[in-house]
Amino acid sequence: MDFGKLRDFYSGKRVFLTGHTGFKGSWLSVILKMLGAEVYGYSLRPGTDPALFDILGLEDKLYNTYGDIKNFEALEKAYKEANPDIVLHLAAQPIVRDSYKNPKYTFETNVMGTVNILECLRRNPGAISFLNVTTDKVYENNDLQNHAFKEDEKLDGYDPYSNSKSCSELVTHSYKKSFFSEADAPAISTARAGNVIGGGDFANDRIVPDCVRATIRGESIVVRNPYSTRPYQHVLEPLYAYLLIAMEQAGDKKYADYYNIGPRDEDCINTGELADCFVKYWGKDANWKNVAQENAPHEANFLKLDCSKARVAFGWEPVWHVDEAIRETVAWYKAWNEGADMYEFTGQQISEFLGM
């Protein structure tokens, strides 16, 4: 991992980051600040209480605009003011179960939000690199055991969230071919990341936040389906990959493509194994129980990514194995629960990960 190369590229760059108040967006904002970038965030106010964005005090540490990605006029106004070099699109409705409750909102946010940010890119020349962050759930998934999805496989997510992200991919492909094919056009890629864990995620219906909430309350952790296999990875893994893709394609458009970003094969574990590891690192106060739900919304039981394309293109490799990822995640939540300076603690984890 060449931290110096990243710093040399991002230092002084104007980065427009949608979804900066979310879990991944907050971590990414801190990394970009550490790299010396000028960060212009556009997002709704934090959607959880507590929220990582607030815990880290990020409102006063970057150029911050609260706005809805569906509101094109507000988005373009913020985009013009930023006049960015790099555009990283993370804004989304990211929860599968919430997409069943409100599919219209999910499609409007994840599909038309992508249209809106690409319209800003099209109507306001100047950016050299654009990355749309989607999900590993964009693929048509028939629960084939041990099948690892490759980037050229069919996009057809099942649930409204997954399908809206499939559509976001297709929107990006269309804009890329229709409006950004000239030599001086910005380089455009999408990144399909696996399930992320890490300190500061407080969303509903996610296994690690559920583990933390239950344990702090002195309750048993409820695991709905301990046999669902997912490509769990620490949040810093895909964020580093996003920065790498955006940097490399800015220098050579041959890298502008579609990439899976996930853990090693041996780090694809099921939810029960993740809960076991959480309990191991949290200690005696944590325990979990299997509470399978009848008539629960459909989610794939098996999901794995083939990430060889990113490895060949960039020499990218995951840094932390899943056991290390869970250990660092638990350490973050314990520090937060004990009242530590979490901006400093988060920076220390980033420094450790990047080898700074």
C-alpha cells in the first residue's frame, strides 16, 4: 500500500462527496482530510442517533451542505460551488429491509440520485474522475453455493434496494457511453463492495450495530439467520479501493471500469460466525441467540465476490482478515462506549490500516 502516492494525488484536490454524513461517508471524509484533500460533502443530515458524523464532529471539519440527492437544483448549486476535481457518489438508501417498507423512496434516491449527480458532471465540466459506489447485491443471485460473482455477470438485484443499485449501475453505464466518451471527458467507474463492518455504524437491521446495541443494554444478541454467508470486510478496505480507483483512472482512463471489492475467499463467513467473533472480542458481557424469522423479507443466503479484476488492475489486496476486522470494530465501539476522543481514535485506526 503506497500511502505517499495517495497523499501526493489527493493533497489539494477538491473532492465532492455525496453521502458524507453516512457511515462510509464519515470514514471517507476523515481519510480524505488526512490526505490533505478539500472535502465538499453533500448529504441529508445524519440518519441515526447516535451518528458517526456527529461523534467525529465532522460538520466543522469540511465544506458541508445538507441536501437531498433527489433535489437536483440544490445538488447542482453545491456542485458548482465545489467545482470538484474528483466526485465520489455514496449517497443512497442502503438498507434492504427499509427498501421493502418504502420501495418508491429507495428507487427515487438510488436511481434518480445517480442521474442527478451524473447530470451535474455532464453540465459542469472540470472533474477528472467519477466513482459510483454500488453494492455486491447488484447481481442476479440464485444462491449457488461457492459461486463468486464476476463483474460481467447479469445485473438483476432481487429486492428493491438491490435492484435500485443494479439500475444505478446501468444509469452510470449509459451516461458513460452517451456523454463521456471523448478523450477529455472524466474517467468513470463503479465499485461493487461487499458487506462492510467497522466502528460507528448505528444503522438498523445490520448485524454489528445490533450486536453493539444489545450488548450495551445487557441483552442477548438476536441473530435472524446465522447461516447467511456474506463477504464481510472492514469499512477501510473498500474506502481505500475507492480512492485507488479514482486516482488511477484519473491518470489513465484504461482503468475506468466496473470493479468488485470484497474480502479474500476464506474471509466470507456466515452471520453466526461473525456473532461468535464479536462475542470473543467484546468479552463476557456479550452473547447471542438464534431467532429465525418466519415470512421474513427475501435476502440471498449465499453471496461471494470474485475480486481478481481489481487485484490484477491495481495490485490491490485486502489488508485485514475478517478476524482482525471484527477485532478493530469491537475496539472502536468499546472506546466510544468508554468516552474516548473518537476523532483521534478513528484517525489512529486509519493510520494503522494505511501504514502511515
